Amino acid sequence: LDMTFAKEFAITERVRFELKMESYNFTNSFMGADPSTDRNSSVFGRVVNMRAGYSGRQFQYSGRFRW
């Protein structure tokens, strides 16, 4: 679940400032890799690793002037 919150402020009639917060993986959900298929392993059939390319919750903030 990704979310974006944005607010625009009018400074003058022609100049505006935009403040934005973006969140990736907002619920901090676990994205598991495939389960272990090694029968001799103590973690056989369990998902113990994160899927490659996924990470926990991340936030990104930005601001910009528009004229």
C-alpha cells in the first residue's frame, strides 16, 4: 500500500509552494520470498527471507516552488 499526501500553499497570486509526503509500503507488510525447499534444513517449508527488491516502510518528502 503506497500513499501520497500533498498540500499546496498560495504565497502570492502567481507563486505557490507544494509540500508532499510519499510513503512506500505504508503498512510495513512483510513480502516473503519462496519457502525453503531443502528437506535437510531446519527451516524446511518456512518463509524466512524478504523477497528481493522489497524493503520496509519508506518515506520521501519534497517541496517545490511554482511560478
